[in-house]
Amino acid sequence: MKQENPDLARDDITKVLVKFSIPAILALLIQSLYNLIDTIYVGHGIGSIGITALTIFYPVQILLISVANLFAIGGGALISISFGRNKYEHANKIACNVILILIICGIILTVLSLLFLHNILYFIGCTEISYPYVKDYAVVVFSGTTITLMLQGIYALLRSEGKLKLIMITTITSVSLNTILNPIFLFVLEMGMTGVSIATLLSQFIVLVIIIIYYLKGKTVILIKPKYFKPDIKIIFQSCLLGTSSMIRMAGASFLNILVNNTAGKYGGAMGIASFGLAYRLIIFMFMPILGFIQGGQPLLGYNFGTGNQVKLRKVINSSILITISISIVMLIIVLLFGIDIIMIFTSNKEMLIHTPKYLLGLTLALPLIAYQAIISGYFQATGKVAAANIATVIRQFLFFIPALLILPYFFQMPGLAASYVVSNIITFTIFFIWMKQEKRKNLT
């Protein structure tokens, strides 16, 4: 049996956090380039209607990832805790059960989504003009649901044992393939939105095969063997329970994206959806370094929770907060200085060049506040505090944002849409700050 990553037991928490987070950040940044690369090619090859189609379908892609997170993120947290308690056999069982349930979910979702394709696409906001473009893209994505779930799930398992460099390398490989294949399918083969989708799915499939081979060669702490694939309802239930907050967060993000798209369409039409959608895709890219530190800290939080080391838990949290808020401020400065230049990379549409930078600035103003909240939610999840993690997710995504989204655009139209992110996050940041002070005093002294 291979021994666990020795970095998990080191005392210099900040250095280990950075070491774990840098490859995670690079992997996430590169992975998020999928959306940006698609947007660049579609924006110049198909036009604003193509960007509108990508924006409309994006909530569905988030929803698919949320299904993977439901089992994989919770399973990853259980694996990290098992490592801290030296229960390696149990960790293997968790990993294989997660993979098994993701395969089953992928098959079921593929069948259902293709059967009800028309209803799904109109529910998420398609119009007669955008429907053909969204449909061409969606059919390929839905057909490859199992591949998407498997890749997301296996990445979560790799993170649980600190294999972040492998994630980074394979993500670079996948994005590189996508960058090469995308123009071939779009411009050479002239396959339109279908080609864009095929390029992305094919890139993911190749990387998934590479990672599976890596596992089968026994190069990981987790061992993937037939004997561990015996279904264990208790493990599946525990993984699901602990991953609920991630599922709620991602599914909630999907629902809110649909609501945001409808609001943008109501007050800005198709151009409003395209402009705000592009700004949102860019803010997701900017959020990746923050998410990287959350993922880099997950194994440390889970391990030290398993060993009962409260001092180290506090150090991981404090270091993560300081670093991520600093990164957020840098992002804000970049947007202030180069907002228009960034947008010009994606489109030459004059109307989008006027409005998108303003929406991007509004979203970026909320980034430092979101960073703090995300770190705290990650702490609750990694340490098995299921109720707290779920409550934190509901507060972050629903309690204040939905009222702001319904009220502010009514009075201020599209600027109100961007302002709703700032206003709601000021309120939630205040609540989380008070909550975490109490948590540190009770459980992290």
C-alpha cells in the first residue's frame, strides 16, 4: 500500500496550502478556458447569436456538474478524512462507489435529456431564433453526459489525495486539444455549434482515458480494483449527504443563471443576454484562483479534522482568506484598467463593447466578498459539518440574491442586474463574518 502524501502532515501550513493550490489554480484557469475558447471562436465565427446560445445553455452545464459534485465532492471529503484516520481500504471503497454511481447517473441523464430535449431548451429560455443554435450544441453535450460526470468526479477524487499536479497536466492537455479541434470543426468542417460541442467533448474523453489508465497502473494512493466496486448504500448515502451543499450551490447557480438570463432578456433582449453572459463567463474565469485555494485547502482541512488538529485548521482558513481576498482586489484593478481591451478579445460588436465592460465591473466589485464566503463554505464542507454547509449555501445563493435580482432590475434595468450581485453579497458577507467569529471561538481555539 502506498503511503499518503506527506505534505498533508507538514507544519508549515501556508507553504503547503500554496503548494497544493497553485496547481489547482492553474488547472481551474485552464479548465475554465473551455468556455472562453468556445466564446472566442463562436463570437468571431458565428456572431452574437452564438454567444447568446452558449449563455442560454450554460445553466444546464452547471447542473450536470452539480450532479457530479453531489457524490464526488462528498466522497472526496470522506476520503481525506479516512486518510487522516489511516483507513485506506475504506477510502478505496468510497472512490469506487463514487465512480459507479456517476456512471449510472450519466446513463440515466443522457436518456432523459434527449427524450425531453425540446421542453428543456425552451424552459431555459430559448426563442425561435436561438433554438437551432442551442439544440445543435446541446445534443452533443447531453450525449456525453457520462463522460462529463466521470471526469468531474475523478478530478474530485484526485484532489482528495493531493494529486493536483496531475489534474493540472491533464487539464492543460484537454484545453490544448480543444483549442486545436475547435477551429477544425467550426471553420474547416463548417459544423457550427455542433462542431464546437464535439471538440470539447472529444477533448474531455481523451483526458478521461488517460486518467483511468493512470489509476489502473496503481500510481495513486486510491486503488481502483473490481472488488471495491461492490455497491455500498451507506457510503453512497454519506457521500451524497456531504456533497449536498455542493449540489445545492451548483444547482442553485444553474437556477439563478436561468433567472438572470430571463431578466437580461427582459430588459436587454438577445443583446442583453449576450453582453451580460460574456461578463459572467469572464467573472467565472476570475473566480478560478479563489476556487483553487478552496480546493487546495480541502485535503488539508479534511486531514487535520481527521487528526483533530484545531490549530492547523485555523491556519488553513486564515491563510486562504487573506490570499483570496488579495487576489480579488488585483482582479478588480485589472478590470478597471483593461476592461474594454479584454472584451475586444471576444467580440467586435459595438453594442457589446459599450455595455459588457460595465457589467463586468459590477460583477468584479462583489468578488472579494464572494471569496470570503466561499472559503467559509469550503471549511464547513471539508470538515463534515453538513448542516452548516447547507445553510451557508442557501444564504449565499438564495436568501438575499433572489430578492435583489427581482427588485433592482425593475427600477434600474440592466445596471440593476449587475448591482444585485454587489448588494446581496454585502449582506451575506456580514452574516458570514459574524458566524465565523463564533465558529473560531467555539471550535478552532
